[in-house]
Amino acid sequence: MLASAIIPAAGSGKRFGEKKQLKELSGRPLIHYTLTPFLESSAIAEIVIAAQKKDFDKLASVVDSIATEKKISIIEGGDTRQGSISNALAQINSNTEYVCVHDAARPFVSSELIEKLINALKTCDAVTVGRKSTDTLKECTNGIVRRTIDRKKIWQVQTPQAFTKEVIMNAYELAEKQNILATDDSSLVEEAGYQVNIINDSSINFKITTKEDWIMAEAILRFKKNV
Ligand code: CTP
Ligand code: MG
């Protein structure tokens, strides 16, 4: 079960206020935390990072600082996350059977979680990690609550997400043909008519989107250092 990992890292951090993927988080660039479990996981054969061209040199020096036998490629991302992943899919090893996609901006992923997803591909073609919503959910427009949504069936979805190569390739091909844009890969796989399985996971795995998330990430790392 050997997989290629794709790490989209070509974003601009608009909601964060600056680019975050190479910013130092408690002494290490954010993406260093994200890459480490992929390097440690025996299920991952290679890593393809999609980045903005102007960040290639900085990113290469982060990659060079990591001792690993694994092939890590840095390729140019696109204008959207989907475009970045599409570019990365074109660069994965032709012998790869599985693809695991994970946001550079989620530094708390673990190798256990990565392996859980890849192992799930023994019995399905597409799988995402997620968790049941714990907040009450409302549909609202113009500051007015229109209805309450039954949260029993609602899941929040994160990355990693893992796919057989054939399924993710077909989904991306269809998305391009039909101009479908989505914020995650499993949506494109659903659009292409495939079943997507979901694994419940409650480990810390949030995406650093805002400055508040950054403060939270620093606090978690401080806590981890002290235990
Ligand atoms: N990403 C990418 N290519 C893009 C846009 C996003 O590879 N054109 C990556 C980001 O680097 C990030 C992930 O996709 O790792 C999505 O996380 P997000 O929080 O949306 O990151 P940004 O797009 O950088 O942030 P924002 O949307 O606030 O600009
Ligand atoms: Mg974004």
C-alpha cells in the first residue's frame, strides 16, 4: 500500500493576513510540522509539494534541512487549491497506486492518521477524515436564522483524504471538463459519482486559517513541550 502524498502549499493566506506555510511556528516553519508525519509514515513513498514559484528557494531549504531518503518534489501550484493539486497529480510517480492529499496548513496530522486512511483503501476507493458537528447548526441569510439543521447527519470534513490514483485522476479530469470548482478533493470525487467513505477522528487536526488559529497552535505546541 504505497502512496504519493500531495501537500498543497501555494496559498496566499488572505484570511491570515500573510503567507503562513513558511512562517516560524514555535521555532520551525509551519510546513515542517506538516511534512514530518508523512516522512515518518511507511505508507508514503514520495511527497509532492505545490508551492508558489517565489517560495521555491525557501521551501527547498526547509526540505533540505530534513534528513530523509524519500523523494520530495516541489512543483508550481495553481491559482486555486484545486489547481495546485491538479498540477501535483501530473507529477506523481507513474507507478503510484494511491494518493493522499493533506493541507500544508494542518500541522497536527499524525502518521497514525495517514496510515489509517491509506489502509482504508483496501476496502474502498476514496476516504476522508471528519468529525460529527458538535455545535447546533443554523441556516441563515442576512443575519436571520432561517432554519435549524439536524446535526445528527452533519460531519465536518478535514484532510488527509486518500484515493486510489484512478479515482482521483478521473475526478480531476471530469472537474476540468465540466468546470467544477470545490474546496476539497472528496467533493470532486463525489461529483464524479464515486462513493466517499468517512473516518471519524477527533484528534487535534485543525487548519491554521486565522491569527487566532496560530495562537492556538502555539499554545498546543507549548503544552506538548511541557508534558
Ligand atoms: N493552497 C494551494 N494553492 C492555492 C490555494 C491554497 O496549494 N492556490 C493550499 C494552502 O497553501 C493551504 C491549503 O491549500 O495549505 C488550504 O488552506 P487555506 O487556509 O485556504 O490556505 P490559503 O489559501 O493560503 O488561505 P486563504 O484562503 O485565507 O487565502
Ligand atoms: Mg484558501
